Amino acid sequence: MTRAEMTEIFAVLMLAYPNAEMFKAPNRQALMDKLAPTITLWATCLADVDFWTGQQAAVRVCNACKFPPTIAEFREQAEAVTRDMRAEIDSAYLTARSAFRLGKATGDDLEETVAQLPTRTRKVIAAMGGIDAFLPPDGKMFNMSGFERTYEQLLRKNPVGLPGGSESKRLKG
């Protein structure tokens, strides 16, 4: 994250932990002066964490920590966001792939197979360009990389319910 992005994360943490000593100062300027080195340190230590993941981690931190987090605690939550998102995408891909293989084996229409998939998975396949983009004409290879990329893009664009998952399982917040 950049220093500007980390400043936004700290604004959230200040709201979540209003009684924390680190967020106390006689005025806004004094607070900003007090926090400047801390924000710089956090931005440096978390430079490899993108802003969206940091926002999701901040939500998790606010739900899990009674006190403002350390950099390590924040990183743990960011890694959990990434891990849970990856698991959700992998699960959706495997579900879709299995459904298409089963549908092909039983002679089901491809449109029927898509209709039986979870809503979020159907939206990903539609955003990819439809069945033909997910299941190329040769029918031998599924477009895993396109599915994963599209799924992640949709999650990042529409974080409503995130941390979130499929209709039946939400990522732990």
C-alpha cells in the first residue's frame, strides 16, 4: 500500500478504536504529526499488500481485535483475506468444472448446467463471455485462468457482502 492508502486505513482504525492512546491528540494537526512516522512505517512494511486487500483486512481487524493491531496482526488478516478469496475462487471453479463434466456425461444441455450453478459462479461465466469462454469449443480444457481472473475482478469491484463467499458459505470476517 502507498502512504496515502495507509492513511485511509488509519482513518478507519481511528474510528474503530477511538479510545486508543495512539489516536489521542489535542487537535487534528497534532494527531497527523504524531501518526506520520507510524503511517510511513506501516506503508513500508505492508507495501506488498494492495489497497483492496488492506480494506478487507481492516474490517477483519476491527471484528477480531479489541485493541489497535500490530503490523503483524494486520498482515495476518490481509493474508487470510487472500487465502479465503483464493479458496472461494478455487471452489467455484471446481464446482463449475464438475457440473460441466457431469452434464456432458449425462447429456444435459449446457444452458441447463449453467442454470444450476450458484448465482455468483453464473455471473462470473457470463462476465467471461459465456459458456464458450469458460468451456472452449474443443471441450477438453476449461478456461481456469480466465475464470479466476474474472472472479477476482468481480469480487474487487463489488465488495458488497465481503468478506463474502458463495451463497452458502461466507468468508470468515
